Amino acid sequence: MLNAKQERELAYIVVIDDILPIDGADRVEQAVVGGWHVMVRKNQFKVGDPAIYFEIDSKVPEIEVFEFLAPKHYKIKTQKYFKGTVISQGLLMHAEDFGWEIIKDVCGNPAIRDDMGVTHMTHDESRFLTQKLGVVYAEASDNVRKAASADKYKAMAQRNGKLFSHQPFRWLMRREWGKKFLFLFFGKKKDKRNWPSWVMKTDEERIQNMPWILKEKTPWIVTEKIDGTSTTFTIKRKPFGFDFYVCSRNVVFNKSDKECFYDTNVYLEMAQKYDIKNKMIQMMKNEFSKCDWLTIQGETFGPGIQKRDYSIKEHDFRAFNLIDSMGGRWNTLNMKLCLEDKYNIPCVPIIDAKFVLPDTVDELLDYATGKSTFDGKLREGFVFRSEDGKKSFKAVSNEYLMKFHQ
């Protein structure tokens, strides 16, 4: 689930929506949370109960409460049971497992009070427990990318390690207001280009976390989802020229020798391969002459980036967002006409421009499973965008998760 900053949360409070029996199972059943189905012990939960949900692709700390996950190396993945007839995605745990208390909020809704006396609601940002419970991504490379810039306070402490090792600084760093106070004095990093403030970091919400969207029967544009690394190119007008930025999901690459997560800087490679800077300058002089800034976002993929190399020998790039300061995010079809047809910047494959959503999450996940347009092998899934470009979500194939994310 994405938080208000469009960052993925791996652990959060939910309410059990439904309990489903499993044919032939005496001791287990399925709990439904949004569009997720999770196998649980029989009578462990009932409809309406609050619970703590851990998403797939997460890793919990190696502590006693999670000891039952030791055989799985404390990782939570998509699992198949009963000869493949039942899929379980994620983990559900009771508040009591952590010594916490189930209470009611002022409106009578279920909530959880943790061991520090903090109340966590089920409907606002207080529900998110990723940091509190020490949950990280199951893949080490994902944690490296996130740590590169996601926690500015940790980076601040690392830059001033000797000073921050003293007790007063450690005490302040354990408090949110204390971290913000220290950041006023120690937050700036020399020779670091700040993240462009006008750029929204890329991520799509999973359909399982927003099943209510299936009620919208207006046409959606379907594109193939590519399993790679998020890449952003953005340009901003200034009095005597332009500022051009190349970014990963979290990091600005302002120098050719700046350390990258991969063997080579694939982000700068794509900027050079498609001459992005010069083309975006031309755009700012032509179609976007009245705009303050312009952003192209997409996916860089190929050998060494993810487990799926798409049967290509060199890295490549496909754009999925075109955003300008005046109109916001473009319609996908118009984006293709501008970027691909006019400026030879390739875009993600369009599968269907008039798709009507089915009634259930399972039907949509089945639709997402199939062959990739790149090499005919298993695709990761689809991204769905509204015709005005304002709404979007993703459906990732369960078969793909089982094969490439275990």
C-alpha cells in the first residue's frame, strides 16, 4: 500500500473483510483483506476484526515473535497450497501477538494501541507500521535503493557519525521532533543535488489495495508493466536556459561517476541513448513553451536489473508518464504520439485503449497473466490508466510473482 508520500508501506493495520472456507481443509481458512487472500488458522479471525497485515515481498526482523518464519528466512512471498488450488499472499497477525491492545476509536471503529500507548487507526496514516516493526523489502537490492535517499535523517546521522554517537544526539534522533530539529542544522549535504521538488516519485498502487475501483466501468487504457528500475527525466526552465535532471526512484544522478545500484549507471545510459536532454529542450521550446517544467518517467530494463531480462543484450527504456506543469499527466495515447512518434522516445506497449474492468480482482489478475509483447515469455502484468491520465493502478500476475519473486 502507498502512503501519502507515494512510498510503499509493507506493514499496516487492516480490518478483515471476509472469511472463506477452503475445500478439504479442517484447520485453515482464507481471510480476505481488500483484494488480498491470506491463509490463516480456523477461527483465528472473524469479519470486522482489526489485524496487522504484512505485504508480499517483505522481510520481518529475526526476532522471537516472527520465529515461525525462520524456515522461510523471515520473508513473506506469494505461496500456493493444496496442490496449487489456493494462493495466499501476505501475512496476518493479531495485535496481541505484539502485546498490543485492540480498542475502539472515538467513532466506535476498531483501532490498536501499541506498547508505547500510541493509537493506530485503520483509516489514516497512523495505520502504517513498517518502520515501527522494522519491516524491510525481501530483496536486498530494493533496500539498497530505498536507503540511498529514503531516510534523510539516517543519512544526516551517518554524515556526522562521531557527533551523533553522543547521548544527547541519540536521544533526539529517537524522537520525530528531535530529528527535524537536528535537520535544521545538520541536514544539508555538500555537493548533493536535491530531488526536484516538482517531481512525484513513481509507484502504482496494486489492485488488491483498491478493489473499489472495479466499479468504474468507463474505458481504461491498458499497458504492459515492465519489471525494471524506475527512471525519471525532468527539465525546468530558468532565466537563461534549463536545468535537466536524471533520477532513479529516489536518487538524483547529477554526475556521470556518481555511484549507482548496478554495474553501470543505467539511468545516464538511457539519457544518452535517446538524447533525452536535447529532445526535452526542444520540447520546452516548442509544444511546452508555456510550461515551467516537463517530466518523462519510465522503466529501464534488461540484463542485470531484475531477474527478468526480456531476452535483450543491452539495457533499454520505455516511457509510461509524460507530465507538464500546466496540464499534469498526459493521456497515454497522446503521450505516445508526442514522445514515440515525434521524438523517437519509446513508450510502454499499449495493449487495449478501451478496456472495461471486470467485477472481481481475481478476474483482473487472470487477465494480467500472459505473454509479454517483448519476447513472448511470461509478462509481469498490466498497468491501467484512466483516459484523462489522472487515475492508475497495477495488476501483477501471480504466476509471475511465483516464478520471479520467490
